[in-house]
Amino acid sequence: MKYAVIGHPIDHSLSPVMHNANFESLGASSSYEALNIPEQQFHLIKDIISDKGLAGFNVTIPHKERIIPYLDEIDDQSKTVGAVNTVNIENGKWIGYNTDGIGYVTGLRQTYENLEEAKILIIGAGGASKGIANELQQFVKPKLTVANRTLSRFDNWHLDINKMSLAEAETSLANFDIVINTTPIGMKDNREVVISLDNLSSHTLVSDIVYIPFKTSILKLAEAKGNPIYNGLDMFVFQGAESFRIWSGQMPDINTMKQAVLKRL
């Protein structure tokens, strides 16, 4: 079986490294590649996927919302989030899923004890933020708080959360046990920090869903203050593992997937 990840740009993606390591570990003859599809070519997506003979594919920036009109069905998580990152092709039908939220939360639950009682601030109001919030609120007791630069971004949110501006979040940082950055600020060569950490409590876990670089600016700043940090590597691995399970119905070799990514990093 053949699989791929689609996005633009895509050359930085470690999805092929991770999935091909899993296939090899399981003795599967499947393959996985990265397909760069610029936005102006996206209307050809059905032909591109058909020509490649794919049984399924992942979707990354900037196509997670753009893919939805081309799908025959989407799961409940995708409906809530308004974005799809995994497509399974069954008997010619394209079925969309969103595994980002479950990927991040699966990793966080293994890292943070007593997560159910944590007071959590999520920074950013995009698709990843909504997916993580939707997954977290299923078992975290305190109401989640989500902060964004512009509050109008919450207009299409239907989750029961506290909403605030970044300025408000900065002044109330001491109230939170976990702070999660879901914005792209800090990716690659971007050295900005999305929010000031001056009011951060010493016990607060600071997390970023980015894994390249391994430590973004906000994680470096938090670490320098002595705070525990948590990056997006587990999210990347667990969302990929869930994609594989959807495609194949089999359990992946998660340790091999993670080690393959760490080796490349």
C-alpha cells in the first residue's frame, strides 16, 4: 500500500522517515512519501492522489481546511475542529479524520501526572488549538482557557471555554499549571516568543506543539526560568500512529517511529 503527506512546503516533513520506519519494523511492504502541492494546484488533488495510487494520506499546512470539500465523509472530531489531517480511502470513498488532538493529549497524559485537575491555558485559536481543546475538555475538570491576539477568531468556536486576549493571558499566567503554545510563532528560524513569561509560576509546564526546532524560543525561555518544558514530538508521533491505525487497523510500532524521528533530528 502507498501513503503520503500533502502540504506546501513539505520538504521539512519527517513523516516519511517516521512511517517508513514503522512499515519496515512491522515487515509491511507499504511506502510513504511527501507530496508538495501548492495552493494553486490543489483543485487537482483528486487526480494527483489517484495517479499516485494512494490508499490514504496525511494533510498538513496549509491544506487541512481546504481538503474538506473533496471528502465524502468526515469524523466528529474533524467536524468540531473544522480541519482534517488524515484521509483514508475505502472503496473509492475519501473519509477524513483529525488525529492532532488525540496525538497531543495522548503524549501529555504520559508526561503530566494528574492532568485531570490541571488549569490549562492554550495560546492560539487555530485548528490545532481547537482539536487539542476538544480532546482535553473530555476529561480535564477545570474549564480550559484559550487566548488569542484577536477574539474574533473564536466566532466559529462552539466549545465551552474561557476566552481571553494575549494581554489578559500575560497578566494571569500565574493561575495556570500548563501553558500550551499552538501558534506557529517559534517555528524554524522564528525566534519570537508569543507571550511574555514574566508572571509564570515556577511549577507551570510550558509546552509547544512544534518539534522543529526541538526547543522553540518560548521553551528555551521557560527552561531558563527553571520551568518544566514539553515539545511537540510526541504529538507528531502519536498523531501519525493514530493515522496508521486508521489506515491499516493494526497497532503501530510507536517506539520505532519516535526513535526514527529523534535520530533524524
